[in-house]
Amino acid sequence: MKLSNDLHLPLTPLNGALSFGVFDSANANALSENYSDDVLIRLEHKSISCGHILSPVQDTTMIIDLINTLYRFENNHELFITVVADKDTKYRQKNIENLLYTAGFHLEASEWFTRKYHLLTDSRPFATTTFRKIKHTGHNLVQMSNLLKERDLHMDMLREFSCRSDAHVYRYVFAQTYIRPGDKVLDCACGLGYGSYLLASNESARFVQAVDICEDSISYANQIYGNEHLNYAVLDIDEYANTDICEFDLITSFETIEHVKDYHSFFKLCLKSLKPDGRVIASVPYLWVDETGKDPNPYHFHEFDWQKFKALFLDYGFVIEARYHQSAPGGFKLPKAPRKFEKIDVDKNENDTEWLIIVATPDLTHPLWQDQQRVSYENPEYSMENLPKYLDFENGYDNPWLHRQIVQVGQRIEDQKIRNQYVSKLLSVTDCDTLMLRTVQGYALDSKDIDTTSQWISEVKTILMSKNSNQIRQNPFTLRWFISLSFLLAKQLYEVGSFKEAKQFFVKLLAEDCNSFCPILCIKSIESEYYLAKIALYQHDKEIARQHLVSGKKLIFEANSKFQQVTASGEDLVAAFLWPEMADLHDAGALLNQVLISIDSGARIPSILRQAEKLENNKRFGLFNLLQKYRSSDELTEQNEMLLVAKSLVNKLVIKVIDCNEFSTLYIWGTGIVAKEVFKQLTSKQIEVAGFVDTNTSFGQFYLEKPVIKPDQIDVMKIDLLVLTSVGSSDKIAESIPASIQCVYVA
């Protein structure tokens, strides 16, 4: 059997075992290119209750017959099968999936983490796919014939191949991307529980609670999908408002509120059980109406267009973060529409589609959310005691609930325009956390909007000048945001040519000790010295510029010393971001040092400034802001600008790979913009990349259609060349890699 290049083979058995099972020695030999011998165990023809079996697609029917003959259900045991694609296979995905569904399997949820909804077709060729055996608990819906009888009302969409099932499942795939580390999730009207199972498959979720009115559905869901992180319970939506359940970080409600007479009950539940920094993700059919203007579905009591759906959320005090439209072939309204899931401007008028999806978070200025903000604060990612001061949001902020809403990258409101509108609203009604809010506001400024920028500069100057040292240092977070806001203001003044005022605020920032908050905050003081050096160069004073560059390097050493202290105390085991963020300081040090070399070489000032600008575009500490700019822009020129940031580093890495001795399996460390560009260049040169390595990945994740593994899996993947794209810390990473693996990186 010749295996395809796009295997999507599991890295480790999903049942927690150390080895995969195969029924045939020939299959074991074929798979030996992907797994070591000790990972593949030949199965004897005796009873099976658990395990993870690998089977070539052409043997699917035979393997199914064997499994069904040998399978013996045991509680708490899990059985999986991965059907492996053949390079020249003529099998269709639909046929293989239906074979497995009929034989009592369901699609493993992690399969959906790699599927691209808009590219799916009913006639697509078969790709390697993993299935899970449905437990023979005796529930009547385990039998497919019984399940199909209820299909019009309830269906387990992980046991059906259709565009309808794709649409329903993908809404959960979309929702799970919003699960933040440690989140507790509530899935309302979960039906047979397949979507809740998918949500719980996201390793970031602490716990998923699913509820539905139907006792039989809940019984099925608990038996088939329930586990220690996922529970199903009976609850009538019409009784939501009168229910006391715990607080959740994320509430999902797909195709729910159109089914109940009083949908206000759902929103009242949110007011009681959604945490103030939580989210709701919900969907409804879009104007499913006939010629009478009513929804012909007998189970639907309401019809929704965008304005009605939007108004409901606004009335209950939500900030609408995002709006999506979804369609699928065979839909009620648009039967010939393709599979599509697209983001639509929240403020755009009605636009025909099959389903509406909304993402919303509480508006903490709204009267309805005032009581909820008084509940005990918890950030589920950092819920332990004795937190470092830079993670003690409860005592650091006036309103800590704002942190995940508007500060924490990757967790906050993603749309910069909507986030900034919310910040402006907060500033209009409160004097709390002003420095933080002004900083967030400042990063959203549009340089083309001169009036707004000028007003922000004027107001922030007044705020900062009113702060004395005692006020700044009385709270660690006051210091943190004073430094960030001072730097942002000074940089804005620098960019408009107000060097005298810019210098004033850079100097004011440097009077504070960033290390007293956290060593990574020192990037602001280091960059301040760099900008002061550039100002001195513009003023034709090389000696002053040199002094600032030397001072900046000294700050890096001081930050390193502090970093050693915090890691010695174990803070990095809580704050995992410390290590990658510290790389920025070393990257900045390389920039300062190179400009210093240029000054000492006697280069002319215009030449030094030109070189400095080129170096800035190849350094990481400018990457994040440009990335945010790129994400918020559709302009091709700004996308190109984003790619140019990493160009120099990418070119160096690719050249080093080309110069390497022979290798067979190449992986790239990282999944950021540099890794992406390295992948593209290597691929264009016919150099195959087998996958990526990332410390924050979870099982089954793919990037650029390649598997992503964790560092501790490097040994089993037979990697012989590893390209390290982590600027500033690659040498440290290389030290941890087995000597048998070549490492390519830029020191």
C-alpha cells in the first residue's frame, strides 16, 4: 500500500495507549514510514474493548466486520479506528464515512479541527479519517434505524454525511475557537450532544455543561459522549430564567431561541450565569418564512432578520463583537448555495443568507450588567493563589473584568473598531482604569484621522502630566499602564516631529523602574532609549545618541537579572509568556548594538538613520503592532508591508536550509509569520516541510495543512532537520534538541 502525502495520521493513540493496533503485518510495514516498530502492535483475533486501530481504506469492510465480531463493550473503554487513505484511492469520503456510521462509529470530533468548511464537497476524495466506536450502552438511539426516525427534530450530526450536518457541526467548530484557557462552557439546547462533545474536545476548556429539554436526548448524550469534563442535564429553555446554575465564560446557543415561545428567558439566564467578561455565541435561521410571512417549520415560533436579532442582544446589554452568515447546499431558503461561512460588518443592512451567527460580550456600562460585575472575580487562566503582581488583575485594576474583554491579546474583542468604540463608551461613563483605557484607545488611532489623533494627544498629555511619582507607584498596574501610555504618547509625538515633547515623555517614562512590575515591561524603556538616540541623531549629536544606546543595552542586562530572579522563583511556570516576550528584549539589544557600531565606525548620520530603519523592519518588537494593522486592513499594500517585516530573517533561514546536508524529514519550529514565510519559500523550492512544532498546540491541530506537534513529540517523529524561527531564543531552543537533529536558526 502506497500511502498518500496528506495522511492526517494521529500522532498518538486517542485512547491513551502507547501503541496502535493493526490486523495485518503488511499494513504494519506500510505504516513503518510514519511510526516506529514499537508503536505498531499486531492484533490477535480476540475480543476488543478498547484501543486505536489503523486500517488501510481498501480493507475498511473487512476490518469493520472483524471489529463488530470481536467488539465487547466495557464502560470507560474507548475504541478508535483511523482509516488510512491510499495515494491512488478512488474511494469517496461519503462512502467510507457512511460505512463507518452504519457499523456503529461516529466521526471523531478532532477531525473537524482540520476541515475547511467552504472547501468541502459531497463528492470529495477520501482523506485519512478517524472514527470513534459508539458505546453499546443499550440506548435505543445507538441503532441508526432508530436515530433516523427522529432526524427531523434531533440528529447526531457526527453520524451523518451531508451538507446539513456540515453546517450544524461547523458552528460548533467556529465556537470552540473562542474558548479561552480554563473556560467553563454552557451549551444550551444541546440536542444529542455532538456539538458539546466537540466543544469539550478543545483542551482549553475546563468543563462543558450541556442542557436540553429532552430527557431521552440527554440520556443518549451522557452515555455516548459524557466524560469527566462534559456533563449533560435536562433543562427547559422556558425555565432558564428561573434556574440557578453556576457562572460560565462562554455560552453557546445554536438554533435555539426560535424554538421557544419566550426567548427572553434565555437572555435572562445570560444575565445571571454569564461572567462579565464572558461571551455568547448564538445562531438563528435567517427569515425562514413562506408566502404568509411565517416559518413553516412546526417547531419554530419566531422568525429573525439581522435587525431583530441584533436588537435583542443590544436590549440585553451586549457589545456585538462579530456577525457571520452561513449557507449550505440544500438549505430551506437557498438550496443551491455553496458552503459558506463569512464575516459581515455588524452595521451592514440585511443581506440574504441561510443562518445568522452572532458573537457578543457584556457591555459593562449597561445597567443590566451592574449587579453581575459584583460577583467574585476570577481569571480562569490564572486561578491559583499567590499570583505574581503582574497577573493579579483583581487587585491591579479598578474593574478587572475588562482585562479579557479589551486587553488580553487572543482573548479580547478582536475587531479593533468595535473594541475602540467600546473603550470610548467606557471612558465616557467612568474614571476607572483610565490609563489602561487610554492606552488601548491609542493603539487604535488612525494616523490619517488627524483631528482624532490630535485630540487624543492633547488629552493624554494632560492626564500624564497630572500624575506624580507617588500616584504612579501606588499600584503596580498604575505603573504598568503609565509606562505603556507614556511610551505610546511619546512615540506619537515623535512620529509627527514634535521631538521636544516626545523627549519629555520618554524621559518621564525612564524615571520609573519597569522591573518593579515585570522584566518584560522593560521593552518600553529600552525602546525609549532607542528613540532618544534617534532624536539626538536628527539633532546631529552622535555622542548623546551613543549614550542613549549604551543606556538601553544596560537596561537589557538589568532586565535579564530580574528575569533570572522571577524564573528562579518559578513565576515562569505560571506566566508562560515570559520566555517568548524576553526574546523581544534581546532582539531590541541587537538593534541598539548595530546602530552603536555604525556610530563608532564613523558613518554619516543620514546613513546611520537609513540603516536603523532597515533594521527596525527586521526586528520582532515592531512585529505585533504591524500585525494588528495588517489584520484590520484589506489594503494589499499593508499586507505586503506585513510580509516584508520578516523578509530578511526568512531569507537567511532558507539559505541555511539549502546549504544543509541531505535530510529526509524537515519540521519548522513556530507557527507565526516567520514560520509561514519560511514554509512558503521552501515549498516554492520543492523542499518538503513535514510539519510544525509549537509549544501551545493541542492534539490534532494543523497549520498550513501540515500537522503541528509539541516539542516532547520531536523524538518519535524521526525529524532530522529543524528550522527554528523563534528570534532571540533559537540558540536556547537548539540546546534542548537531540544532537541527532540538525537545527537551522539565526543566532
